[in-house]
Amino acid sequence: MLPEHAPFSPAQRQSLAGLITSFTPAQRFWLGGFLSAGAGAGAAPAAVASSGASTPLTILYGSESGNSEKLADLSAKKAKQAGFKTVVKNMADVTPSDLGKVENLLVIVSTWGEGDPPETATPFHKAMMAETLSLPKLRFSVCALGDTSYVNFCQTGKDVDARLEAYGATRIFPRQDCDLDYEDLHAAWLENALKAFGPASAAGSNGGAGVEVISSLDLSGFGLGSAAAAVYDKKNPFQGELLERVLLNGEGTAKETWHYEISLEGSGLSYQPGDALGVVPVNAPDVVEGLLKAARLKGTETVEISAGVSKPLADALREDFDITALSRSILTKLGDLTKSKKLAKLLSEQGADQFRDYLWGRWIADAIRDFAAKGLPAKDLVSLLRKLPARLYSIASSPLAHEDEVHLTVASVRYHAHGLDRKGVTSTYLADLVQKGGKVPVYVNENKNFRLPDSADTPIIMVGPGTGVAPFRAFVEHRGAQGNAGKSWLFFGDQRYTYDFLYQTEWQDHLASKALTKLDVAFSRDQPEKIYVQHKLTERSKELYSWLQDGAHFYVCGDASRMAQDVHEALLAVIEKESGNTRAFAEAYVEDLKKTKRYQRDVY
Amino acid sequence: MSEPKPLAANEGIKTRSNYLRGTIAEGLADLSTGSLSEDDQQLIKFHGSYQQDDRDLRPDRRKHRLEKAFSFMLRIRVPGGVASSGQWLATDAIAETYANGTIKLTTRQAFQLHGIIKTNLKRTMKGINAAAMDTIAACGDVNRNVMCNPNPHLSSVHAAALKTAQDISCHLTPSTRAYHEIWLDGEKVESSEEEIEPIYGKTYLPRKFKITIAVPPSNDVDIFANCLSFIAIVEDGKLVGYNVAVGGGMGMTHGNEATFPRLADVIGYCTVEQAVDVAEKVLLVQRDYGDRTDRKHSRLKYTINDRGVDWFLAELNKYLGYDLEPVRPYVFTDNGDRFGWVEDENGNFHYTLYVEGGRVTDTREYPMRTGLREIAKIHDGDFRLTANQNLIIANISSKKRAEVEALLEKYGMAQSHERSALRLSSIACVALPTCGLALAEAERYLPTVLTELEETMEDAGLRHDSITIRMTGCPNGCGRPFISEIGFVGRGPDRYNLYLGGGHAGQRLSKLYRQDLDAAEIRETLSPILHHYAKERTEGEHFGDFVIRSGYVAATAQGNDFHRNIKPEATQG
Ligand code: SRM
Ligand SMILES: Cc1cc2nc3c(=O)[nH]c(=O)nc-3n(C[C@H](O)[C@H](O)[C@H](O)COP(=O)(O)OP(=O)(O)OC[C@H]3O[C@@H](n4cnc5c(N)ncnc54)[C@H](O)[C@@H]3O)c2cc1C
Ligand SMILES: Cc1cc2nc3c(=O)[nH]c(=O)nc-3n(C[C@H](O)[C@H](O)[C@H](O)COP(=O)(O)O)c2cc1C
Ligand code: SF4
């Protein structure tokens, strides 16, 4: 057995121990050498790389929450080891025509909103969809990041892939679409794509044997994918103690918003205001029960959760798999298993609308009840499921104000649909399953696109209704700790003034201490007509514009589906009105705010 | 001659307020808090509103990182307690949209709305004024809502009395523009004392001032608890003038014998035409002689108690420039309401509805607020609030009666008064959770006490005997407990002082019988006395008189002996 202090989760320790004992001495020797070489899964052994002639390779990424960016860096490292002369580029910094000079191109891009590109990649994507270029000499392959629980799965990756083809470029390896558990798929894609590119790939294939062995061990699944990556990540989170939990809504409310304080002591983890915290949940017992019942299984059956690692089904469903989120890919797999006509019809094109309606508010268990009434064998059930994804939460604290702690503001997702009380996995894992003093598996997810201005004197405008207020609590605490030089203005909103004014007493203190300069609030359910933050922006039009003219940064956090758009509209209207200029001017003004990083959004 | 005592803090606030403006407007704009500044909290009372917080929620708010659950109570003036159907509907709609969904009918014939948050205060004020009602001077150191007996039987007299009430109310309404500026977006005007407050001046009165008009034999408005009252003198069916009574009040403070309830003295008689002038001059005497150094000693009752009734009458006559005539004979029989249907001399019908604790609300079993809304929609007469927190659906024409009756039936209000006479003679003040001064429950608790006492009343065969019974959450006496036959006054959570011996017509103060009783002790203490009363009362003897004759308590002659002759056992636990 591995020692307790080894930087692995209990699950990992167990499976590793199992593996290691199964190795021949030769294998262990090789593995030791391989790992100490600082390489990771899917990488060619360092020795081999040097023998490769150096082929130029450009790795282009578009990223919102950093996954694609991390994969791009990881890919670059691997490519170098495989002997490529590699450069990494962010879509934010290039235009499609820049690709004219590129020979070999790897693209890694995610999809956001409802099939939109990441914020910073929007101009590139727009240009690409508009322009027609001719790039016959370009050879490329695309890795698309996404989430199968969204209807427009990996849309941006698909767009880029299609456009490059339209430009006459050569797809040297097929596009890889990845769900939230993208590590393995990316590793395989990268390995094969590198092979497909010219000379260096000869070297690459020498390492093939090694690659084979490793990837079948699936160590990438254990987060050793990149030696550079933080010791604590999604696959190997830090067990942070829950120090405090405070319900932020008063008695009489219709909401359930929690404030959590988690200890990072001893983790070596650090963060800045604007970063997010990843929380790795487990599924609730009653939800596991529900699925077992639907599939007519006991839970004692043994299943393989990844190559060579097995455990009882009930544990696997609790710890390892996403057992609720329903998606087209799951229904498709289920269709193949059950040959259900009903399901086939639902999945068919003409059934598109019914399909969307069907997904709404339903879980995997519902689908099994509907289309596999007789139940499923444990193996088939598991074959439907993806890994249980972690969730991100905007960090609500400043490290300057709370050393070794990280705070979150989390709305518990609870709803009733199709005759069942349902709940969100992670928000209710925190609310229902973690007691004060208990441990929460977490990791820090950097967000370079949501940062306080470099100068503490620059005024900031923060629009954060509901849990969108979280990062602004961090911002204001940070400004306070820095001696609160610059002016700050918070727009907050929620349902009811009396019950849902999140952190009200803290804002009052910050106003008193001048860490916060202005506060405007909008509560939607206190009067017959709905009042939202965007209405307050419009009301404050004149002053808002003068703040912007004084160089204020404009931040928006929270609901992506409606709020972010409405606030964006309100902002354009304010600028148009106060500048006395045209709509086009306002749009250019806002574009410029974005380019100069004075308009930043963290919406979900 | 010793140092003059410094003025009470509120005097400074009034002086600085620029005729009640203060910084209310600025305070309303600051939404980081649901409250107003200390000074503005005093000032908005003059505008008819009190800042409160939900005391049920107090313990947990800080835990949730929220300030107290602040909200505002609004008191809508209803001179003489008469409101039109339209005004009823408007009040009902506002209660639903901006308040806590209930309407409180107060012991001074006004409407109160509770739970209005700061962001809605202004639009609520606008709504009220749009319905031709207002809240100005419903509270504060000014003349309050003028009460008037809503007695439907003698309508011509009532009409005349009501007119006097409304004239007085108009004449004594503050004339500052602050109210319109702040709440109704009225344009600002420069202020000069004469034009602004010809009667009050910039410091207004030392304290609240209360006026009523009674039409004997009913003393439902409890004239003896008011600063100034007019007792209608009716000669062969016509109103000829009023007896004038001054210096009544209820409020006192536990453990402070310098504070006490006091009965008004009937000092003279004036004609109907003189009434408004007399009201003004009584108020002016109090404005000039009332104690502005101590708010616990600033009501007219103390001015008169300290200087004597004769001094007051002499001073008043000076202010009037003529003498009040001698008091004319009058008789009060009781201070309760007459429930159910009556027909008046013009052939109009009136239905008096029992409203428990004056709280008009909907429950699943009893959708009273909805019922009254439906009635208001078709009612061609008016609504009259009684000083006992009940409601008269008044002046129903004969052609509408059937329709109204059907609605009363439909919403379970037709039998509202088929309750024990004890319950029908009860009053409970608001107290918890909204009243900031409450020491114990009242409105939410008295019904339970009554249910328990009703058993005893049944056993004793007293089901139909009316005994006035009132409960307040503190000794301020908003439910006028010190002139009821049985009075409960809160001292702490589930701790009440029991007062006995008040006059059935509100003409005599009660006296402390037991201290700090809890629910069980209240029952144990009262049951034997009630049984004793049932057995040994003389013909037509009221409970308040009986307990004195039987020696349970000594009679209280006037306020200054309210705290005297208390039996030792009363205070020894
Ligand atoms: C609503 C009402 C009781 C009810 O259940 O109906 C009421 C409710 C309050 N009264 Fe009263 N008083 C009410 C009639 C009375 C009466 C009865 C009367 O006037 O006939 C009295 C006794 C007579 C008197 O004035 O002596 C009364 C004597 C007081 C006092 C004591 C005054 C004194 O000088 O002793 C206070 C406290 C104060 O003024 O400092 C008070 C204060 C209050 C306040 C505003 C508490 C406060 O100051 O913060 C209560 C608001 C509670 C709430 O949440 O609504 N209230 N109050 C009555 C409204 C009358 C109206 O429409 O204007
Ligand atoms: C960068 C970032 C920052 C974030 N910051 C925060 C934060 O600070 N605070 C915060 O609370 N959240 C935050 N989120 C959202 C958070 O990550 C989770 O998405 C959220 O907590 C829900 O996760 P869950 O596991 O509880 O619910 P899940 O198990 O993921 O369930 C959510 C799903 O349930 C379904 N659903 C939900 N409600 C209904 C309904 N009424 N009817 C039908 N179906 C419904 C929908 O399909 C929805 O997608 C952030 C997200 C991102 C990407
Ligand atoms: C608010 C939100 C919206 C998303 N919308 C989509 C979508 O429409 N389609 C999709 O395939 N993935 C969607 N995703 C999933 C992301 O693409 C996925 O999390 C990806 O790993 C993010 O990579 P990045 O960090 O490089 O941006 C969404 C994620 C979030 C949080
Ligand atoms: S009597 Fe006391 S408790 Fe009752 S309403 Fe008046 S002030 Fe409040």
C-alpha cells in the first residue's frame, strides 16, 4: 500500500497499489524511469524525442475557464518531447489570416453559452465564419472541448474544423470532441495527431510501445498527465476542511444560498480574486438508490470504473460517474443497447423538439425507466455514463482578508420536475452532505480573464446579482485590504430585499470603511413590476458613463442565460445616451473596453 | 429657583427638522439599509409612519448576515372612522401589494398597514393619497385621528357629530408642505413660521394629542382616556352642543409611579359652533404649558394633574375669550359595540361585524378580507370603524341589503357576532411581532385566553353577560386596558399584570389585582372570581362594580391614586 501522505486520493492510492503489485520487476523499473523523466501519459520517452527532426507546429487555443489553455501547454510540452518546434497561440491574439504562415496546426477550443465560442475567442471565431481564405498548405487537427449535457455539444470546435476544411486545408487527423472528462481523449488525440504530422512522428512512433503500455494503464486519468500541473487538481483534489457554513437568506425567503468557508491550510494552493474553486462532489445516496432501482440492480455488482480498476457498482455510482445529467450521447448509447423504437424516434431528426423537451428536467434514471423498463446489466449501465465532473465556483474571498481560506457563495439547486423533487449534484452535496468540520475535495481554477485592475486606484463597477456577487465580495475585500484607494460601485440584485440581500451587513461595513464607494440594489419580487440590475444601470446612466470615462473597469458575474445579455444591452444604451452618439459608436466603445480588458465577464 | 431642566431630545429634533423634513428624503434613497436615521425615525411619525422590525425574526438575522427585518407601519387617518367603499378597496389593494396582506382596524378608528419596506414606502403613500386619504399627523406630537361615535341608530345626530369631528380634524392638521414634498413629489416652497404652522409653530406639541366625540348613552370612543372629548348633548332628537372633557390618558411605565392612567374631567359645555375653537384653544394651552422636558410627563393629563382642573378651565377661558357654560346632564351606559343588523330612521341598514383584534385578514377557514372586498365592490353606503376595533357596513340601502347579506353568508361573516359576550367585549393591541415597545403578546394571544375563560363563563352561566376585557403588550395602554373590567397588561414574555374594577362604561379606572401571571395562573385566578360573580351579583350589577363591592380590589377614584391601596398579595408572587 502507498503511504498516507502520498499526493493521491484514497481511490487512487488503492488502485495504484493494486497496479504496482501486478507489475513485473521489469515493468516497475521502466515505469520509474519513465515517470522520473518528467513525462506523462501518452508522451514519447524523452530519449526518443531528441532523434526527431524538428518540424514546426502551431498550437492554437480558445479558452474561457482555462481547460483548453492547460491542454495547449501540455500538448506543447509533449510535442517538444516528440521533437516538434512548437509555438502556442491564443485565439484572442490572432486573426484567421495569420494562419497563412502556418504549416502544421493543432486547435484546442471550448464551447460556451449556448454553443458560443469562449469570450476572448469571439472575434477570431466571427472573422473565421465571415472570411473566405485559401490555405491549401495548412495541415490541421482539432480537439474540441465541451459538455454533452449541452445541446450544441462542442459547437465551436466543429465550426473551426469545418471552416479550415473550407479554406482548403488538410485535416491530417479527425476532430476529437471531448466531454468534461477530456483528459484521456485529448491524450490519445494528441498522440495520434503528432504521429500524423511528418518526420517527427517517425520518432513519435518509436515511443509508440511506451505510449501503448502507459495509456492502457490510463495514468492520465490520475492527473499525472502533466508534471507541471499543480499537485492538486480535478483528478487529485485537496481535502479542504469546511470551517463555516452560513445560510445567507433570511427566514421567509424562497431561495437557498449558502456561504461556505473552506480551509486551504497546508495545501500550498494560492489564488487571486477572480479565480474559481473546483469542487469534486459525490452523488447523493437517494439519487444512487433511484438509479439502481430504475436499472433493477442491487449495487453490490462489481464494475470496472477505468482500465484495471474495479469496485462495487453502488460505490462507483456515488463516487465516479455522472448519474443524473441526461444527454444525446447517453440516449444514443441507450438506444443501441435497448433497440427501443420509442427512443429511436425521439432521437430522429424530426423529433428534435420533442427531444429537447424530453431532456428538460429529466435524469438518466428517467430515461432507463422510459426506454429500458426491464432494467440494465451493471456493465451496460456503466457503459452509458461519463465521469462525474467537478463544478466551478467563483471564489468569494480575498486571500489578503482570509489567509489560508477560500469562501464560496453557492445557490442550492432544487427543483421539482416530472413528479420528482430533484437537486443539483454539487450545490446540494455541499449543502446536504458536508458537515462543518468535514472535508471538501477542491482545487483552484485560475481565471486570467477576470482580474482586478493592475492599479488599486482604478475605479471598478461590479454587476453581480444573486450568486454573481461572489467574486465581488473578493474584489471589495481585496481593495479594502490594499487600503482601498480606487472608487468601487456594486450593483446587486435578487428576489426580496428583506430576505435575499446577500452579505448585507458586510456591505454596510465596507461602505462605512470606504472599501466600497457606492451600492445600488434591485429586487425583483418586492413590487408588482420586476426590477433588475440592468434597470438600475439605466437609472444611473449619467454617473455610470462618467465613471467609464474616468477609466473604470466594468465587471459582470452571474447568470449567462439572460442577465449578462440584458446588462450588456443596458451598457450599450447608457453609452449611446450619455455620449449622445450612435449605436455603432456605443458598440465600438464596448469592443474597445473588451480589448483593453476593462470589460470582463464571469458568467455561467 | 433651580436650574431649568433641559428640553427632551425630541424637541431639538423638531426644531432642526425644518418643519418635519429632516433628512427623510435622503434616507429613503439609501438602500444599503432598510432603516432611517434615528432622528428621521422620530420625524416620519408626524407623516403617519413608524419604523419597525419583525421581532419574530430578530434572533436569526445577524446569523444570516442580514440587518434586522426592518419595515414600516403606516397609519391612515379616517376622521370619525368613516371610509367610502372606494377607500376600503384602495386600502385593501395596498395591503395586498405592499404590506403584509392584512388591515388593522385600530382602537382610534384608523387603518394600519404593517410590513411595508423602505423601497415601497413612497409608492404606498401615493396610493393612499390617490384614494383621498392621508397619513399626516396620524402619529407624532400633534392632534391624532379624531374619533367619533359611529352609532347608526340616530343618524341625524351622528351626521352632525361626525361633521364636528371632521371640521376639527381639518382645522388641526399640520400645514407644513414637507409631506407633499417628500411623498407626493410636491414642489418645494420656502418656509416661514406663520404660513407654515399657524397653530403648532415649529416645535409642534410637547406630545401626542387625542380628541374624541361621543354620543351618549354610548361611550364606545372612551372619552375618559382622551386628552379632549366632546360629549354630544341631544335635546328632542337634535344635537344642541357638547360637554367638554379634558385630561384623560392611559399610558404609564411599569415601576414608575410618577406615570399613571388618568380619567378626563368634564369641565363645561360649548355650542356646536364653538367646538372647533374650543378644540384649538385646549390644544394651545397644552402647547404652551405642557412639559417639554420629560416625555413621560408631557401629556395634557399631567399638565392638568399638576396645575389643577380649575386652573386649566380658567386658562382655557382666557384663551377662548369667553367662558364655557356649565356641564349639562348626560348618561353613559357602556363602551361596547352593538353587533348585527339595525335599521335607522331613514330606512337604511347597518351591519356591525365582529373583527377579532381588529385584524382584517384571510384564513382558509375564514376569508374575511376577501368577503369585505367583494362587499365593497357592490356596497352603496360606507364603512365605519369602531373604537373597539370592529367594523360597521353602514348605510346599506334596502335594495342592496339582500346582496350584502348573501355575501356575508358566503364568506362566513353572517354569524360573526354569535360569540360569547365576553369575546365581543374584548380589545387587544397589536403588540408582537411589529410593535417595538411590546413586552408580551396581545393580539395573537388574547383569543386563546378568551377561549379558556369561555369555559368558565359557560359553567357559570355567564355566556351572555358582557364584561369588558382588554389586553395590551405593555403599559402604554393602546387597548385602553386600565378602564376595562378585566385588564391584562404585559410585563414580560408570558407575564401579565391583572387589573380589575374598571367601569363598564369606561368611567372608572381599574386597579392592580395580581402581578406577573402566566397563562395557567390567569385561568386559576379568574375562574373563582367569575363563579363568585355569577352567584352573588345583585340585579344588573356589572363585574367591575362587583369586584370592588366584594373587596377583590379597592376602587380607583382618579389617576393619582391608581398606584395606591393595592393589596399586598397583588405584588407578592
Ligand atoms: C394601533 C394601536 C393599537 C391597536 O391595536 O389598535 C396603537 C399602536 C401603537 N401605539 Fe398606541 N396605539 C393605538 C392607540 C392608543 C391608545 C388608545 C387611544 O388613543 O384611545 C393609547 C392610550 C391613550 C393614550 O394616548 O394615553 C395609546 C397609547 C400609546 C402610548 C403611550 C402614550 C402616553 O403618553 O402614555 C405609546 C408610546 C408612546 O407614545 O411613547 C403608543 C405607541 C404605539 C406604537 C406606535 C408603538 C411605538 O410607538 O413604536 C404602537 C404601534 C404598534 C403596531 O405595530 O402597530 N401608544 N395608543 C392604536 C392606534 C390608534 C390610532 O389609530 O391612532
Ligand atoms: C466559472 C463559473 C463560476 C461559477 N460560480 C458560481 C458561484 O459562485 N455560485 C454558484 O452557486 N454557482 C456558480 N457556478 C455554477 C456552478 O458551477 C454549478 O453549475 C451549479 O452550482 C449547479 O451545479 P450542481 O452540480 O449543483 O447542479 P447539476 O447537477 O449540474 O444540475 C444542474 C442542472 O439541473 C437542471 N436544472 C436545474 N434547475 C432546473 C429546473 N428548475 N428545471 C429543470 N431542470 C433544472 C439543469 O439541467 C441544470 O443544468 C459557476 C459556474 C462557472 C462555470
Ligand atoms: C455556462 C457554461 C456553458 C457551456 N456551454 C456549452 C455548450 O453550449 N456546449 C458545449 O459543448 N459545452 C459547453 N460548456 C462546457 C465547456 O465547454 C467545458 O466546461 C469546457 O471544458 C471549458 O473549457 P475552457 O476552460 O477551455 O473554456 C459550457 C460550460 C459552462 C460553464
Ligand atoms: S400597548 Fe404597548 S405593546 Fe401594545 S401596541 Fe401599544 S405600545 Fe405596543
